[in-house]
Amino acid sequence: MIKKSVLNASWDGKFAEEILEDPQAPKGLLKCNQCGTCTANCPAARFTSYNPARLVRDVLAGAREKVLSSADIWQCFYCYTCHANCPRGNSPTELVRILRLKALAQGHAKEEVARFLAFGECFAEFGIGGMPSDIVESHANEFGHRWVKMRLHIDDLREVLGLQAMGLPENAQKQLKSLLHHTGFMERLQRLSSDSEICQSRGMR
Amino acid sequence: MKDVPTSGLYLFKSCLVSTEYPGVESSLRFIFDRLGIDYISDPRQSCCSGLGYYFDVFDHLSTVAVAARNLGLAEELGYRNIVTLCATCYAINKNSLHSLHENPELASQVSGILDKIGLSYPDKMDKNNIFHEVDILAALKNKIASMVEIDFSGLRIASHHACHYTKVFREDALTDPNRPYLIDSIAKSTGAVPVEYAEKTMTCGAGFRQRHCNKDLSLSLTLEKLRSLKTAGTEVLLHMCPNCQIQFDRYQPVIERLTGEQFGIYHLQIPQLIALSMGADPYTVVGIQTHSVPIEPLLKRFGIKVKA
Ligand code: SF4
Ligand code: SF4
């Protein structure tokens, strides 16, 4: 049977260039020679259909829509094994990060981050990230009573260990929040949470 | 090899250490106090935002600005050597300084934001000011060996080197990401015996979002590692990152239930093992009561007093 090529109707010859405009883009992107070192060592490739070398090839081939709408970019562990070992100075890890943010900016895959928005909200309120309530609930089920008790008494436990209270002094917290307004982070949270159903159920840690 | 400072240390608090394994921080402080190391803990320091970054919620500018704020506070205090207890804090701070140095536009944008909120930009710092606890402990290992009270001779330990220490800035790590041995070399100062295992370099499985969104995939990796650790006869797996520690200490019992396989491996972060060997109390310093896999049976074997 004749297989479909990656170069389907919607290819974009400028895709790689556009990615390279991002200062975070891996310097060696265009130097990839498809040696396959990344895929050989990639834990996601070992257990799923994801393949970092093929992802790089698709990006270089301009398969914009295929890449941005693919579930594969969400399988990466951000483990940097490929990044550490690429002989051409490329970094599939950094590429995935850029692609995920691009996908989000174009309205793809909002549900992939929806349940983590509470981390950002908690960070802005307390200066320390927290897990959304649905994750805390599932941890309570998985880890059991011992963990729940520990988390309920964490402040006392820290005192026993001679550690400072968590959370920032009021002034420092205000500064941090204002910093997050200036970077556009608070707006970003808003944008990411709009029209996402999963968000309705989220809450603080 | 990089210069590792043992004074002017800014102990960089981690959200996961603080809320899951606070005994890691108190163990490190115990070691530093015993060795007369000059360090500071700053209540104004926020968490690094790294989990949020790798959940793809934080954008680059926001994370870099958060880092610059924290590093500016450290610089202002004159404690310019950042020591992290978590591999993500390490790489996030390093990467932020790296970006600021590479990208003048970003630097001026961040400096403008800090100015608006009345804070100073860390212009005396670069990525070489960022250390992980293992850098410092490695530099101190001979001193540590001379202060060992509990000898762990014969204890079979293995190490899990955190990816964000060995692999993100490979050239700055004191060990090879493909043959890591740094934790092992520190642990040897307590008499413990390192063992090698087939899956030593594979990531823990947390993968940030994967633990929560792709649990089967996440735990498949952890299971592979646990099997390989068991084959090697590992008694204790030593960690250097609270996120990896969660993946093993909290999920080992879950995986045992799911698969019916028994692993029975203890999990400690390296400062916890060192502190125990230097005579630290398991509950008021090492914080073993926050662990999912009870450490008591191990400690009893070495004559350390534990609660029933
Ligand atoms: S290791 Fe580098 S050069 Fe080789 S295929 Fe992967 S990205 Fe391309
Ligand atoms: S960072 Fe992602 S692509 Fe690279 S080896 Fe790890 S899982 Fe694979």
C-alpha cells in the first residue's frame, strides 16, 4: 500500500525558521542529521509511538499542522537525555517546549495544561506552587492515610525539624505578585483557563 | 573542574522538599552546621516556578523574572553561591542566568521589571554561581568521612542521578550523565557500598505532567528501574531531587500493589544518609516520618534508636 507522506497539504517551508526566531530555540536545529541517537535513548520512544528524531524531521520538513496538533509532543518527559547526547548540538527537549507553547498559543491542547493552572495561581498567591485539588485527591487515594496525615500536619512537622514557616512575608509576596503582573503571567493564566471545562473543578492544594 | 565554594551559601528552598521531604533541608543544615559552613536561608525567596515551567503553564519571561528576583535578593545579601536541594531549582536558576547573559533584550526587560517593583537585578551573578547540594557535599566528603558516627559498611546503595542536574548543563555537572557516580562517591564516605544497575541513567518517570496525565507511562518507567535495582540487590536508593524521591518512595508501594511484585527498597536523599551517619536524629533532623516507605527497619539494623 502507498503510505501517506508527512508532506501533506498543509506544509510550511518557513516553520523551522520561525522556530529559530525564538531565543530559546536549540542552536543546532538545522544541523540534525537524523542519526537517531535521541530516539535510541528516549524513554518516551521506548514506551510510546513518540519519536524525537522523527519530530525533528517533521519540523524541518515544515509539517506545521501535523506537529502542532499531534499528541506526541505531549509524551515527552523533559528529561533532557536527547539534549545531553545530540552530536549536532540540537535539543529535541527544547524543541518540544517551543512546540508545546506554540500549540497552546494557537488554541490547541489547552486541556493539556488546564489541570496545572492551579499551580500558577497558588504560586502567585503564596510564592510556592501547589497542586490542584483533583491531584491532591488522587494522591490521597494512592498514597493513603500516612501521607494525608503528614500533609495535614506539615507545618508542625517543619517546626519539629527547626525549619522556617512556608510562604513569603507579606511585602515580598506583594512584590512577587506585581512582578507576575508585569511579565504578563496573570494574563496568560486567564487566557489559558478560558473555555476550558476542566478548569471549573480546580482548586488550591 | 569547577570551583566549589563552601562559604557564602544561599540555601535555596524547594517547594517539593518543603512540603514532601522537609527532612532533606534540615539534614543539609545539620551537616553544614556540624562542618561550620556559612549559609543563609531567606524567607523572601520564592519557589523557582520550575514545576510550573515544565507543566507548560509558566512562560520563559515569567520564570526568568522569578529567578532574577530570587538571585537579586541573594546578591544583595552578599550570599552569591546558590545551593539547591532539587534538580529542577538547579537547572531553572542556571538556565535563567544563562538566558539573561545570552539575550541582552531579555536582560533589559527583566531588569526593567525588577526596577518597577523596587528590586535590584543580579548583575554580578552568572550560571556558575548556581550549585546543587551534591556539588558541595562532594567537596566535603573527606571531612564527612572523618565525622562518621554510624558506619554503614556493607549497606548496598544505588544512586539515581537527577536528569536536570546531569543532562541540562552537562558541562557543569561533576559526573557523566551516561555513567553517573557522584552520589555513590559521596555515600562511600559513610562506608556504604555502591552497586550498579542496568537502568541507572533512565529518568525516574515523573516527567512533570506524565505522572499526573499519563500515569501508566510514568509508572512503566519507574517499574523498569525498580526491577533493575532489585536485580542488582539494592537496599537503599539514594536521590538528589525531591521529585524523583516522590516517584520512588511514594509510588513504590503503589507499584507493588498494582503488580504484586515486592521491591522493599528504602529511599533517602543523599543529605539524609549523610546526616544519619553523622549521628542526626531520625525524627527531629532527618524527618523520616514523612516518607511512605518506612525507614525504621533499616535504622534498627545499624543500631539507631527508632520509635516502635
Ligand atoms: S540526536 Fe540530534 S542529530 Fe541525531 S537525530 Fe536526534 S536531533 Fe538529530
Ligand atoms: S527530553 Fe523528551 S524527547 Fe528528549 S529523551 Fe527525554 S522524553 Fe525523549
